[in-house]
Amino acid sequence: MPTEPPRSSKKASDTFPQPSAEAIAHSNKVKERIIAAIESAGGKISFEAYMNLALYAPGLGYYSAGLKKFGRLGDFITAPEISPLFSQCLAIQCRHIMQQSGLSTLLEVGAGSGIMAIDIMQELERQDSLPEQYLILELSADLRDRQQKAIEDKIPHLASRFHWLDQLPARPFNGIVIANELLDALPVHLLRLSGTQSFERFVALDKEQEFIWQDQSIEEPRLNTIADEVRDIHLSMQTLNDKPGQDYITEVNLLAMDWISSIADIMEQGAVLLVDYGYTAREYYHPQRFMGTLMCHYQHHRHDDPFYLPGMQDITAHINFSHIARSAEATGLTLCGFTTQAHFLMAGGLVELTRDLDPEDVVHFTETARQIKMLTLPEEMGELFKVILLAKGKPLSLPAFQFQDFSQRL
Ligand SMILES: C[S@@+](CC[C@H](N)C(=O)[O-])C[C@H]1O[C@@H](n2cnc3c(N)ncnc32)[C@H](O)[C@@H]1O
């Protein structure tokens, strides 16, 4: 394949970073892998299958191929990479759960660079509340490797408490499951509602072997049910046809719903604490959100073309927390709290953790203030990011949900 920048519209703009020849060559390999999948499937694959290959094709996909993804040198930045305060607040809530339940196992799923695990364990050590074990389930072999090195490097004295899993633990699992920005990285199905018809979006190839959309009537019953739910929400807002002729595109994260159900299945007693960006169903499927929430990140530039540089850019969709709560409750978990990241952090320890900051130490003080703003301001991560708490066995009550609990909106 040619080592020229791929065909693109917005990406040709002056400010959009131009990929290196190496990046294009790598992306071409990923593209070949996806083309082979399309051809062997008879001409098209679901968008979920496309996203799965672009992100996770072994050794090739965005998360699997050893790229620098997180932080300033990567494509996007997550809360634990912004500030240790985020993980310290999570640690404080985990300590409350351990005290209320007697549990002593943490399981982090999708641990990225490993920094959240390190900061949580350091905070729990400071509070003399270390769990017996900290399990990590990470899909990407490359990231797992990086997590192991970071833990050996930063907290060697705690390394023996860490264990990496290849799959969810067997039932009965007793412990606390935590994940930051895991669910938004799971591949989604795309739907297009057009008038009274509902389609699922597939990925096919044009004559030049470029990716194109191919839509077909929905076959998967769960997707049909959700298409009906979207229409019901639009009807209830009395704006079914807000803009005549305007199609409505949205995402459905069946994998996230299945994931929470499988956690419920293995859990005997425990808690699940998830942080991610997203909305309740009524906000998610609001008529005005007619382009959906699918987003791509390339070197801190955001755009909406998932066919651009497959394997080199992140592809993500917001989380429908109503679907997560519903799937969880249907499989035996209890909803114990739902709030914004800002409320969670402010009520969950941020104030206490920063009380003794010394304003005379100007550099540290200013930097910490910047981090807190990023984590909590409504126009940064404060409102878009939400935290949901689910439990099995003993009901839980955490300080972090005591400022505001929006559970009834789910
Ligand atoms: C957006 S990153 C977030 C990383 C980290 N939690 C953070 O906040 O910086 C998503 C992470 O989830 C991992 N991941 C995706 N699907 C997974 C799955 N099914 N099981 C375990 N890890 C998964 C990815 O490899 C990656 O580490």
C-alpha cells in the first residue's frame, strides 16, 4: 500500500497532525487485516467487528501494538494520568467498601499504563489498609507488560500483591471491581434510524478497497429493542421528527452490557465502581444528538471519522449508564450510587487530600490547582464523566455519593 497520508477531508487541515510514514505503514497493515476480515465475511462486517479489529487485532490494533496512547505524548489523557488525586479518592472509597464488607481483593479491569493501580496501592498503604491482593485483567499484552514494569519500578515492595488474570475470575468471586474508561473502549454497534425504518451500520469496501458504510435492516433482536427505545424516548420528548428527513445515528454497547452481566454472574459478594464519560438513556438518545457520540482521538485531536488511520487512532463512544444499571440489576447487582466525577471527588476525599497544600510552594500548588480544575470543572471532566457504584451482598453507602446521587435518573 502507498505510504501517503490516507484520503481524508478534515485531516488535511493545517492544524491536524500529519502521520509519519511509519504510522501510515502500520495503519496499512491494520487495514489489510480488516480488509481480509471483510472479504472472508462475504463483503461486510458489523461496525463492532471493525472497531474490535482496529483497536484490538493482536499485535496490530491500537491498544495491542505498543503505541504510546496515554498522556501528553499519546492521543488522549485519562484522569489517573492527570493527577494522583483521582486514584487517591478511589482508594479512599475502596477502603470504605473494605471496611463495610470485609473484602480484601481489588480487581482492576483495563489498567492502561498501570498508574491508577500504583497510586491506589500507595494511598491504601498510607492509610494502613492494603488489600491482600490487587488483580489486573488487561486485554492488551503490551499494556500488561508495561503495567508489570511500572509496578516493579515504582512500588517493588508491593509487587507480590499484584496478579494478572487472562480472564474474569471464576465464580464465586468476592472483591471490588474497579475500572476507569474501560467501557468506552469496548467496540459498539452503530444504528441508523431513518423515518420509520431502523438499520444497523456495517463496514464494506468500495472499488478502491476503501472502507464505506453499508446499512442493512437490524437482525439482532437486542438492537431492535434498543431502536424501539430510542423512538420511544423521541416520542416522549414530542420531537420524533425534529428535522424532517434527518437520519438519527447512535451507538449501542452490547459488550458493556454483557460485561457487567458477567461480573454479576461471577460475584458472590462485592462491589463494582466504574468511571467513564456518558449519559443516562434520555440524554444519550436525545433527539438533538442525531450524530451519536462516536469519537476518534489522534494526537490530542478529536474528529469523527473511524475509517481514518485504523490502528493508529483511538475510537470510542460514550456510555449509556442506564443500560449499564439495567443490565446489572437484571443479573443480580444493586445500584448503590450514580454521580458526576466532580461530585464524587469533592465528597470522596479531594477536600481532605488537598487541605494541607502549601501555597508558598508555588509550583506544586499551581500544578495541583490545574489538575483539580481538569478533574472537576463542568467544562472539563467534572460533569461529562460519571461514577456508578453497584454491589452484591451487603448494600453499600459511600461518602463519595453523599453530595449528589443521581441514581433515580437512570
Ligand atoms: C481507554 S483505556 C483506559 C486505561 C486506564 N484505565 C486509564 O484510565 O488510563 C482502556 C483500557 O481497557 C483495556 N481493555 C479494553 N477492553 C478490555 C477487556 N475486555 N478486558 C480488559 N481490558 C480491556 C485496554 O487495553 C486499555 O488498557
